[in-house]
Amino acid sequence: MKKKFGAWSGKGWFLLLAAVLVFQLAVSSNGREVEAAGAEVTAVADAASAGSYSLEAESAVNTLSGKAEIKACAEATGCSGSQIVGGLWGGSSLTFNEATVDTAGVYTMTIHYISGDPRSVGVSVNGGSIDHYDLPKTADWNTLGVYELELELKAGSNTIRLDDEGGYSPDIDRIELRLSDGGSGEPGTGTAYEAEAANNVLTGNASVSGCSAATGCSGGKKVGNLWGGSTLQFRDVMAEKAGVYTLSVSYISGDPRPVSIAVNDGPSDNYALPKTENWDTLGVFKLEVELKAGANTITFNDDGGWSPDIDKIEIASTEGPGEDPGPVDNIGQIGKALDSKKYGSIKVTAYEKGATFVSGSYSITYNTESGLSAYAWNGKTLVKGAYASAQLEDQLLDSRKYSEHSFKLGSVEKIKDGHGKGVRITVENKSDGLPVMKQIYQLYEDQSYFLVSQQVTGSSAISSNDMAPLVVNASGGVDLGTSGDNRVLITPYDNDAWSRYQARTINTALNNNNYISSEMTAIYDNTSRAGLVIGSVTHDVWKTGIFWSGSNDKLNKLKVYGGFTSLTSTHDSIGHGKVSGTTITSPQIAVGYYADYRDGLENYGEANAAVAPPLKFEKGVPSGVPVGWNSWGAYESSLSYDKVVEVSNFFKDNLQKSFTNKGTVYINMDSYWDNLSEQQLRDAVKVIKKNGQKAGIYYGPFVYWGDNMSQPVEGTNGKYTYGDIVLRDANGNILPKVDGAYAIDPTHPGSKQRIEYIFNKFLDYGFEYIKIDFLSHGSFEGKHYDPNVQTGIQAYNQGMAHINKTLGGKMFISASIAPMFPSQYAHARRISCDVDGSLGRTEYQLNNLTYGWWQNGTIYSYTDPDYMTLAKGGSFNAAQTRVNAAAISGTIYMNSDDVSNVETQKLMKSLLTNKSVNDIALIGEAFRPVEGNTGNAAADIFVLQDKKDYYLAVFNYTNDAVTKTVDLKRAFGVSATTKVELTDAWTNSKVEANDTLQVNLDGAQSKLYKVKIMK
């Protein structure tokens, strides 16, 4: 993910209306103290009478320490009293000794200052503790600015100390004090606990700091610097009785940041908190926690990354009535069979009070009295109490609540489509005054899954942005029948913001709105590997979400619905678009049960490909694994013509004979290719082709990085500006930036002309590979130009189809930051966000492989692990591990190193030229994990069976030596006595083993083996 940010600058006064800072401060000052000469304290009489006071920095009663000194102020600057106090650096301070006020209370302090660059200052009152503030730069060193904060003063004389904290602080002209109300923000509904409370425990970098006045922090302070292994623990959080409570977190985060939260000694759960408007605006995030009666601890942990600043938490009791699930245990009581009919291997039977639909190992029982259904495999019911719902404006339609549920054997239709031969079965739900709801089942003769959807038809136009063809709300409604290590897979919508998959314990009953899976899930027992795979197979209209909740190794709630949006998952700032018409149709959901959930995930990929096959390779576009180089990891924004030529020549002279795929090597320019002139781009392509390589390029078709809405759009001959084509909401407001860029409406003619203009230039220059980035912006919900487009996914389909049409099959298309679905518009998709080459990022990328490998060869020809920047690995082992990770990922096999560095050249020559490793990469198949119980981490053992050949990869994500044990039966399905021979792909050394294999790994090391199963 590459971000371009425009700098903001301005002249004149800065006013940061900052949050309430109720100071209770107590620290002594140190250092040489010098009495300052100059004017006396100025307290304007009429202002004082109104509770307002002005104090000059240069006043004789003030105390200066360290290097602080009184200096003349240029006349044009307009300092009050024509003097300032400067020299606040290296352990210096300025103390206002006689800040005398009539009334005790919270005061707004306005600091008048000069600072040609951003500088900080520490503020303390009456010898109290120092609170840290970051003051913005003024226009220059001759321009005043103001900064406001709030503090608590006693009646009478106070001291206010400004301290440089050992760094550099601004020059100070004066301060003003005025009595304020002390912004308390909106009242809470529970018991509040301040982050800065004295009994809380802070570790690592975590620290209490001041909160600017307009922010409205409760207590005027916050705890920040939660990064790099830091924690904030709230102690003595009291609960009157044991139970579930709502925890409201008041926080500040100018960008999206996660935080892990643990209660008492329980496990930490990670939450993705949305960005607040800026770093001076509070947000509130709510979740549920289970507290014991009496005192509790709640710990916030950054998990080694970066977390928001915390103002306070509030605890409120959570109580709500349960929902009546209906007669779920009586679904099978459907009376006598009336008639049946076979359609190939599928049998449909009508009963007095229902029907059954049977195909292969599974059966569906529908009870027409209750409107509930049950799904069974091999005679064992795994899902009971299933129904459908749809939200129409303020009216919730629930298939159970209809007065009539009818099935007619004569209405069964034969079908033949991409899934194969089968039948379509419809159950009609009718009630007076309600739209008709149809529940539609499609069963196939040769598939392990069936499809379920719904249609709602009204007498006039209706609309919905929440249609759920599969809902379960019953205790134990989804029961695998096992309890070894039951998990639910949470799938991210796209690969932006370093999103991870999570294999979460099924026993999760709190905060489940934070665990909605996008498009698909697997519900499985990792011990036996048996499980259900459920997910959407149509991606033309809806974003699909899967809500769930479980306990006792079963699911009690399951809702699979079209209409999912989320600030942190889909990045939508508004709700899902409403689908309107006299008949509206839900997404189509595949439901299957498998002895090995991994087979089920691959079958789910195949089911999607049956509806929308992956993009074909047209004539002239090599269909093999792309091999080559990408510029971003090596040069980022400093890309130049000379560097591209240098890379091309280096590859030709040193790597091209071994680091290639049947003679094809790509040299790809990423973001900042526009550093090159048009002529340089043409010349670079000529050099690349002359060197026997293919040239690649980069573009973000659905983003605008600028801020000038009057800027003409390229390729539109001045007809459209960016203000015309950016995406807006229904009220005409431009959607907020995501990743630093505005979303562009894919349906607007100006955006389509822009694509045609840019992409046709690329084709004209001779580029044969394109990486298209930030595609998720094209799927955002909003008010689109095309009136027929009602949802973000409809707009995305239109925009991507236009790209395909423009390129005409003449380029290899690699989708970078992009939704997983729709998938038919690119040959490859990045399986994760950016990977910089470090060991930690490699582990992150392999988390996405652990639970997303199945996309390879099903919905995409290749899954892209991002480039290999070997020099950033931190060690030779980590660099080699980066290559192994790329080789097993199914794969776009691209390096991204600076070839001008001699040491980097050595790494490239050493790690990119191993034939055995490269041959594994060129298979183009993603390895699958041995274990699927890693939470949001990566598996460390992966396997591949390619026809008759087997492969094994073992990883160490730590910098310490470890020994990994590979259960060969678990990995390859062989018996404990079967002997296997493993050949190290890097060293060609061989080892034999049976039952288990011990793999000794140094820090950051990994092993890649070819495996021969002996007979």
C-alpha cells in the first residue's frame, strides 16, 4: 500500500481548541533560577473582573531557568510588551509565579507563542506533575500563534511552569487565563474510570499527557504512547454483581489503530478501533466484557504495535431479553410422506407438514408449520432452526412469522449451470399485507454443497440493505458434534491496513459485531478437521457478512446476510446501499460440510469460480508464474529512469538465466513511475525489451490523492474536474479519505475516460503487466453517477469491467489492495497488504496464506505474496525465509531490492538463483496449512501435494533457535510406520523420518523440502 499525502500549510494564527485538562499537578523544579527584569504582571482590571487575566512572559516576577532569556520581539510580530522569553531548550523553563485568580476552578490557558517548526512544551501547575503538549509550527519565526488548553487553578496565587523537558520549546510572548466550564463532554451512562488515575498501572512507553482543550477529555488528561510493547491497566473496576457489562472506551486516534483488551487474568482480544476525525477529536468504541463481582482489572495492550490514546472507560450493566428460537427440536416432525420425485441422484419428498430435499450425503428438512429448516449430513443434524429475514425500512420480515409456508412438489425446477446439474426448490411464505418471501434452495448431483437464497416481492417497489437467506437463533443451533478445538474463521473484506484472518474459538459470545466475517467462513474442529464452510457465491450486488455467536462448542447465533459494511472492514463511512425493486434478491449462499475443512475451503473457491471464472490469459500474455522485479521496496518515491535501466541491466547480466519463467522476466515500475517523463518511460520500456524482459507499470484507478477539486481530470479535455468524479453521499458530501485518498466513482464517465486515457498510454508505451492498487475505494458505498447502480459492489463491477475492456486482454493484471470478491477481473491478487521484507511482515503475510491459500487456482490464477525485499530482512536467515514464503504462496515471484548496493547484490545472487527453490515457486500452487488453530497468527508448517509430488515448509518467526516437530501423519496422511525422504531445496541434503520429523531452526530460519513418500 503506497500513500501520497499533501502537506497543509497556512499563515497567521493557530488555534487548537483543545480538550479539558483538569490538572492536579505536583512536581518540584530544578536548575539555575534567574530573576527576570522587565514589566510587572499585567492583570487588566475589567478582564479580571470577568474572570480573565493576561500575564507577560517577561514579567519581573517570573522565574527563568537554564538557558531561558528575555529577548526583543520584532515590531512586525506584534508581541505584547515587545518582548518574549526564548532559549527554552536543553533543560530550561519559564515559571509564571503570580497567576492570581479570584475563583478556584477550571481555566482556559491561551499560550501566545512563536515557533518556526513544531515544538513541544511541558506544563505544570503549583509544582504538580508535567503534562506534555505538542504545539504546531507558526508560519515562521516572526509570526505569533496561539494554543489553548485547560487547567485547574486554586483561588489566589498560582504558579504555572513551562518546561522544555530537555528538548526544544517555542518562544513565549504571554499567557491568558479565563474561567471556563471545563468541558465534560456528553454525560456517560455508566461508571467512569480515568486512564490517568493514580491507581492505574502503565508499562513500557505508556505515559500520561495533557489533552488539548477542544478535544473534551474527561479530567483533561489521557494516556498515550501505547506502542512498542506498552500497556495501560485500569485497576479497581467495580461491578456490583458478576455478569456481562458494556465497556465504552473514549479514545483518540488520528488513524485506525488496534488494541488488545483483557479482563482480569483472561485472554487478550484484539479490536480494530476506527480512526477519529483527527488527533484532537474523541471517539467512543463499545464492547462487552464479563466482570466478576467486586474489583476487576482491564488491561489495554498494544501487542508490540501502535494503539490509540485512551481518555477513559465507562462500565454499564448490559441486560436484554433473549429471543424465542421457535420449536427447533420439532423440525423433523413433518408427518407422513405424500409423494416424492427423483431428479438424477437428488430426491425431493413432500410430507403432510413439510418436505425433505436429499442429495448425496446431505439432506434438508423444511417444516411448513414452523417455517424452520434443518440441515443434516450422513444422517446427523448439524444445523437446526434455520430461517430467513429481510429488513425493509422499519419493517423486519421473518420467514418464521408468516402465516403460510408452502411447498409444491410440482414447482421443483431442473437446472444446469456452472455448478452442474441439479434442481431449484422454492418455499413460499405468505401473510396478508406482507410482501411474499421465497426461500430458494439449489441442490446439485455432484457437489458437496447446496445453495440457499431468498427473494422478496411486493405489490409496489420495496427496498432493503439487509437480506439474510440463512439465520439461526437457537441454543446449539449449529453443532458439529465434536469438541476438540472448535473454531470459526473470520475473513477480512480486503487486504488493506494489514488486515489478518482470525481462527477464533467458537466459544465467543461477547463483542461478536467485531468478529463479523466477510463473504465466507468455516466452522470447524481443528483436531478432526471436520467442519462446515458457508459463504456467498454471488458478488454482483451485495457485500455479504456473517455474524455468529457461540458457547459450549456450538453456535447459538448465525446470520449470513447481504448488506455488510464496516468502518474497519469494508472501510465504508455510510451504510450499505439499498437494493430496490418490486422483487429484490439476496446473495446466494453455499453451505457444505467436509471431513477436512481445508478441502471445503478449496471447494468454496471452486463454487465461486463456477459462477464467475477467473480472468483468462489472452494470446500474448504468459500464463505462468510472473517472475521479476518491482520498484517499490527498493526505491519507493525516488524511482528514476537511471535506476530502472540499472535494474534491467543487472537482471540481464546476473540473474536472468536462473531467475526467470521460461525466459519471461518482468521489470515493473510501481508508484512514482510518473517521476519519469513520457520520453523516459518509452525509453525505459525499450531498454527493458532489449534486455529480453517485459515492462510493468502501476496505477490506482479509483483514487484521487490530491485536494484540489477544481483540478481537471486527465483524459476528459477539461469537461470534468475531480470534484465531479469523487464519490459522495446522498447529501452531496464528499466521502472522507481512506488511506490518504479520496474515492472516485467508478460509474462516472469522467473516471472511465481517465482510465481509458492512462491505460491506453500504458499500452502505447509497450507495458505488458499492470499492478492496479487501492481498488477497494471503488467498492465504497455512496451516491453513484449511474442511477441504476445502488450498491458499492455494483459500481465496482462496472469499474473493473471497464478496465478489462480498455486493456483488451493485452496485459497481465495484478490486483493489489483489493476486495477478495468480485474476483474475475484480475489474473492475480495480493493475498495480504504490503510486506517490507522484515521477519514480522513475513509472518503477517503467511497468516493470510494460512487461511486464504484456497483462492489460488480457484478464483485467481495466482495469489501474490508481495515482493521480496531481501535487504530489509535483518539477517540472511530472514531474507531466505522471505524467499521461502514467496515460493510457497502460489505466487507472484518478484524481487524488490536496490541493485546499486553491493551487499544487496550478493543477497540477490545467493537467494534468487537456487533452481530447486525457484522450481517450487514456478509450480504456482499455494501450500496449505497443517494446522488451523493459530488465532490471528500464521501457521508454521505448510504442505503441498502437486500431482505425485509432495512438499513441506517449516518456519521460525522468532529470532531464537527452536525445534519444530512435524507430525507426518497430520501433514501427509501417512501411517506412523511409513518412511518419508525429505530433500532440502536449498542444500540438497536428505533426511529420512517416520511418524514425526524434528526440524532444528536457527533464529528467523525456515526450511523448504521436497518430500518422497517411501513404499
